[in-house]
Amino acid sequence: MPPDSRRDPVSGARAVVEEVARRSYGRLVARIAGRTRNIALAEDLLAHALERALAVWPERGVPASPEAWLLTAARNKWLDELRSSQVRQRAEADILTGAALSSADSAGSDTGSLPDDRLKLMFVCAHPAIDPAVRAPLMLQTVLGLPVRTIASAYLLPSPALSQRLVRAKRKILESPIRFEIPGRCEIGPRLADVLEAIYGAFSIGCDGSPGSAWMCHEALYLCDLLISLLPREPECWGLLALMSYKQARAPAETDPSGTYVPVSGQDPAMWCADALRRGAGALQRAAALAGPGRFQIEAALQAGHMEGRMTGATDWPAILYLYDILGQIAPTAGQAVARANAAGEVEGPAAGLAALQEIPAAFANRFQAFFAVRAYWRARSGDLVLAAEDYEKSISLCTDLPVRRWLHQQLRALAS
Amino acid sequence: MRYTLLLYSDETLFASMTDEDRQQSLMVFGEFIKQLRQAGALVDTDWLQPGSMTTRVSMQNGEVRVQDGPFVDSRDQLGGYFVIDVPDLDAALAWAGKCPAARFGTIEVRPSGMPPGGNPYAA
């Protein structure tokens, strides 16, 4: 039964507190941290304010603007702490900023008019001085208010190991100090790329199929939506939304009932999520209209190309090869090099595919499972079944993903028949 | 070919783990163990208690000497191991790279020195 605030003020107020915490956590932490410059302190102050709300609201009723009330409670606690602290001079200065916090915030009557500092917080979390591995976890904790243990499970980390890194990152932000601001015009490009990279990193972890991480896809999409609402004219934000949407659309068709991986060329388009597909296409159009190409838009266009090819039965391989070439110029990776070689094979035949694979630097190819899987395919297509089988064996030995292992075994067995 | 993955990490991290933290760590490693087993690569694994729980045994002057305490006083301690059976070193490195311990510590990968088929004199 849902709590009824008229009959039971305690559970009613608790429900409102929980709802506000869920809806506005990141907004409030961002707001407080933007003033205190201290994320850990902002989280503590907000936790204290939420506790106060649980004690006060059942008696005096839920305030008209719960968010403004929480901000005031957080500010009062902060001022108390400053007054009792040893460093008087520093505190005086901070109290002045504290007053600024309260006057700016009491003006807002709901979250709509509360200035949104979450964008600044996202830029702080993904700052170049912060370890790339901790940027996304830091965003998930501070912007979305997710518990450390939940985030740690998704990252396959024991939670004390992640806690330590988050504490270290917040200390670095405080002591460096890293400024809470939106980067200026000439700096925003690379800084935004770091934010997008962190969000995409979280999404990819959500896609890896382990049970503790599936929720990350959803949260990464939420962060990207949030970013778009704050920076609607940045084409790469739309590009990332498109890329993640296409991948999300395809996810249900990616493994068959036996738990074997299914590549796009063998997937049933009827199993793709139509909503996500529409969202992806729409986002890619918005990105194109803003005329500023970038890595995520190209990757999204590649997804679109592969999926449209599957639907129409005629993949436009020259277009795909072209996109992989451009991608290689802006973001060369082992995955891109191997996928490009594969597209070259589709356009010009097995010999061209194998030649392109030959050109991939050993540092990219060695110990890269997909390299051997793709080379196996083109060796088989050129009639070299013995070497193809060797490559599939090598690929299987390097593969730590069970559905893909099953698929590789399937390909190996198909060679024999 | 058998390889042993020796997992080293800062054990002060795990000094004050709550029960929930412990469960969460078990879950994280459980997932990895399951994947190794499903790939047919798992031989053995264990999670060791802290270095402070070590008891040392050695023979000195013809007598067995038993001593309490860790041998080295270092933050990075052997915290566990995996023994895996995979085709070659590249495969062993792929699994070591996927091991959760690689994300918060260091993994030493050592090939087995045992003759194929095990110690013939132990049969």
C-alpha cells in the first residue's frame, strides 16, 4: 500500500524525502559542491539535511519547496561546522560564499528554478587530472547518487577498493583544486570528449553481460540525456546517444536461446527494440543537423549501416569501409583496425581482407581475440581451412566471453563440414 | 598448460570489511570463477586470510621451527591465487586481465614447472 501523507505523517514524509533524494540528489550535490568546492563534504551535508528532513517534516509538514529546504539545512550545517572549525580566517571567507549559496537558492521555489550545476559536476568528475578509470564511477555516485557497493559490483571491484579511489579522487578535486565550471569555448571540445567517454565506458560495462552490471546501460543513457538537456547544441552528445541507442536496440538479439553470440548479420531484426532504434535514428539526425562530425557519430553511423544492411539484405560495404577509414583517422583502436580490414574484405574480396589484416601493427593484433576470429573467416573464405582452424583455435583460447566462445566453437565446427 | 595467477593487493583495503562488503567481493570473484569453469579452464582457486594470519615453518638445527607472523612487512600481500589450464601464455594473460584482482592489485602469472602428466615419482 502506498504511504498516505494525510493519515500517516511519518511514512508520508519519509516517502517525500526518498522521492526528493531520488529525483534531485545529483542536482543538490552539484549545487552544494559548486559552492563548497568539496564533493565529499557536499555529500555529507546533503545526508545530514535528508536526516533532518526525516525528523522535521513529519511534525511541521513537507515544505513547499523541499529542495530549497534541504539546501538551507545543508548550508546551516556547513556554517555550524565552519564556526566551530579552527581556521577562522578561512571560515569568514567561506561564510560569505555560504550566504551566497542561501540567497541564490531560497529564490527558487522548485527544482525548475534551482540553477543546475550538474554539468559543472560532470566536467569535474571527468577532469583530465582524475584517473580515467574512476571518472564514470564518480559521476554515478555524485550525479546519480548510486551506492558505492552497487557501482563496485558493476565494475567487478570489491567495494573497499572503489571507495578508496572515490575518496582519493574527491580529495584531489578539493586540494588541487579543480574548479567547478563549464570549460570555455576553446577548451570544451576535449573536455566534453572526456565526459562522453566516461559515460560510454559505463554503458559498455553495462553491456558486457554480467548480471551485476546490466543496470549501467540505463544509467548511462540517463546521463547522456541529462548532458543533452544541458548542452543541446553539441553534436557529439547526440552522437553518443545514437550509438548507445543502436547498441541497446540490438541487445535482445545478440544471444540465441543456447547462450551463443549472434553477429548482426545473423540477427532477427524483429527482435530489435523498436523504440531504441527510433531514438537512435532521431539522435543521429539531430547530430547531423548540427554539422560537427566526431567519433561517436561515426560509430553510430556504422551501427546504423550494419543494422540497415541486415534489414534490407544488402549491406553498403563501401560506405562502411569509408566510415571505418575516417574513424581510424580520429580514433584508431585495435577494434577499429580489425573491423576496417573485415570491411575491406567484403568490398574487395578475401585477399584484400587478409592484406589489410597483415598491415595491422603487431601491438594491436597480438593477443586480440577479434583479430584471429576475423582472419580465420577470411582464411576460410580464401580456401585455407587448416590455417583458418588454427586461427579459430587461437581466438577461442583468447576469448573470455562465454557466448562469443560458443559462437567461435560453432564457426570452427562449421569449417569441418 | 597450467599457469598459476598469484594475486597481490594492498590488504589494508580489506582490513575493515563489513559482512556486506565481504558478500559483494565474493559475488564479484564468483562471477569470474564461474566464467573460468564454464570455459573449462579452472583448476583451483583460494582466497587467503591476511598476511598477519601466517605461520612459518622451517627446519633449523634438525628441529622443526614454527614462527608466528608474516615473513615480509609489506602492504602488498599475496591474497589469493588461481590455477588455470589454458593452451598458452597469451590465453593465461587474457584471463589474468579479466580477473577482478587486476583492477585493484597486481597479478603474477607463472607457468607450471611440473613435467607434463605431473610428478612421475608421486604416482
